Amino acid sequence: MKKFPNAMVIILVAIAVAWVMTFLISQGTYEREVDSITGITSVVADSYELNEAPHLSAFDVLLAVPKGIAGRADLIVLIFILGGCFYLIEQTGTLNQGLNQVIVLLKGKESLALVVISLFFISGGMTINLYEEIIAMTPVLLIFGRNIGYNNAAIVMSSMGSAVVGAAFSPFNPFAVIIAQKEASLELLSGYEFRLIVMIIAALAWILFVLYYANKNRTERTQQELQVEQLTGRNKLILGLLVLTLGGVAYGLIAMDWGFNEMSACFFLLALVSGLIARFGFNKTTEVYVDGIKEMVYAAMIIGLANSITIVLKEGGIIDSIIYGLFEPLKLVPPSVSAVLMMFSHSLLHIPVASNSGQAILTMPILSPLSDLIGLSRQTTVLAYQYGGAMMDMVAPTAGPMMAIIALAKIKYVDWLKIVAKPFILMFIIAIAAILISIQIGYN
């Protein structure tokens, strides 16, 4: 049997396919304008025009690879720094001791542990669009899962999968809902009550499926006794600093408009302090830290390569043509059908445009006036974007963090698709129902 391609091969093939598409799809562009106050670039509605430009050469496509990696430099730096930080803390014995303590507390309550993990990541996705950061947490989560008898897929579903569900159905995701509402000229966080009800339903359905899958696929490790070590005073201090850092970063993201660089600085300091508390000394601390960075190289490459796909489509002049082709025909169908088709169009668009905020900025200025013409409320239009685009972070081959996480978990992409197919479809059914209900109740 031939081995299924790994994540890097899949993305390299996707880059090649994107290049071929630049020859098959007509080139065209929308006009754009920059807000002098916020600096945000928006698309001017009804400004699409066909144009002609030189096609990308093979060398241009090769150049897209380093450009893609450089374009996600701040995220890649965060992945390296987070990876080094958690690896160093793991080497102090803090995480193993802490996990063992949790395992003892949850002995016989493994399902409760999975619910707690799922709720934590749903909350993270809902509030701060937690996604890329999960890459560095994955090795520790996998250790925890094996120790309580759950396979890697169950842990990835309860962590990354839960975060995606939280982000997709969030009433106030700053990188999706708030940006989309701003671009649609809606009051920020308006209509949150309806979104919150739908999110609770989706979260409950997701957690129930995760429990069903996890308990159906238990591993033999549940029968093994663990050697439990008590947390030392030094390791308690390291855990306390870790919790304090996580809380500080969450506050910074929400209240102080922090980005990846500020997060990186906090976790870099945490790593150095943790190494010194553990009495590693400066030499060993930095050596262990670099070893942790090495563990994250593959994940970082996946992130950069995934960004290269979008660069090829942009430089090939067909991103705007794809948007035009997906959404312009929606004028020809009834509002309810248009809204559902709009959601699926966003799902397709999320493959080449793998950024939630980027997708909102690209599409909302176009879809907002379109929704007015076809009798669809702008709130429902935002729902269609939110549900259709964000959920694709769980399955799109261009979703670099997802590909990196399943690579770390040693799950083949095709196997991952089989595992999440049913709950993924269930989430879309809930989303479709929510969109249709929003039309019936006049959701504004």
C-alpha cells in the first residue's frame, strides 16, 4: 500500500494547483480604500473589473515559498518561542508532576477531564480565537491523553477541534465577529444573544460527540499504574508563573490589543525564569530551550507553506476573481437559499484565504450591499461568513495550524478527515438551522 502524503507534501501540491488555477481563472480586481483612522484596507463594492497581467513564472512560484514563510514570521516566532518554553518546562518535570496530580484527582473521572479540556478550549476559541497557540500545547496534551487512556485523535478533537467550534460560533470573537460587523457597518457585538444560544447548542453537541468517540476508542494505558511524584516547591512556583503568564497574555490580547510579538516576549521571559528556578543555570536553560525549538521546526514550515498558497493566488491576480465568482450568483436566488449558499461559498473561499480576519475584510464590503439588495439582513450575512469560514480551520488542507497539530499527533490527514467528518457535518447542520431561523425571526 502506498503511503498517504504527509502535510508538507499536501501543501506543496496545493501550491502547484494554485499556480495552475492562475492560468485557468480570469484575472480581475476590486478597488480598495484605506481608512485613514484605523488603517484598515477595505474592498469597494461593485468595483470588480477584469484585467490582464503577466502570469506567474515557475520561479515566481518558488519565490512564494520564502515569501509565505516570511509573511508569517511573527506567528512562526511565537511557535518557536512557545515550543521552546513548554519543552523547557516539561524538562523540569513540572508538567509531568502536575499532570500526574490531575490524573490522580480525575482517576475514574476521565470523561470529566475531557469535558474540562473541551470547555477550556471552546472558551479560548470563543474569546481570543485560540488556534495557532495550541501547536505548542499539543505535545503536553498528548502525554496527558495517553496517561488517562485516550488516543491522540480524541485529544486533538477536545483541544484544537473545540477551539475551532468556539471560534466559529462565538458571539464575540475579535478576529471574526467584531471585524466582520465593523466591515458590515453593524454595531459591534450586536446580536450576541442569538449567537450565544447557538454557540451553547453547538458546544454541547461537540462535547457529546468527543466523549462518544473518546470512550469508544480507549487505549490500554488506562490499565497501567502511574508513578506519582509530589510537586516540589520549585515546580509549584513554575506552574504558578505559567498560570500567571497565561492570564496576563489573555488580558493583553483582549484589553491591550496585543499581538503575537507581545505574547512571544512573555513566554520567552517565562522560559528563562523557569530554567533558573529549576536550577538549570544559563547554559543548560538555553540549550534545552533550543532543543524545544527544534521540535517545532516542522510545524513552523507547515504554517509558512500554507501562507504561500494565498500569495500565489494574490500575485496571480485571481483572489478577487474567486470572490466574484463565488458570491455574485447569489443575487439570483431567494434570501434563505442565498444565505445557505453564502455560508458554503465562505467555506470554499477559506481554503485559499485561510485567515478569518482577512476573509472578513475581503468579503464583507462586497456582501453587505449585496445582502441589502436580496433582502438578507447584514447580521445573517455575518453569520454565514462566521459559520462557513471559521469551521474550515478544522479540515482545510491550507489551515497550517491544523496540519501542524495533526502532524505532531501523528495522525494522517485522510484519517483525520474520516474521524471528524460526522461531527463536522453536525456543526454545519446546526449552522444552517441557525441561519434559517435568523431569517425567520428577522435577526438584525
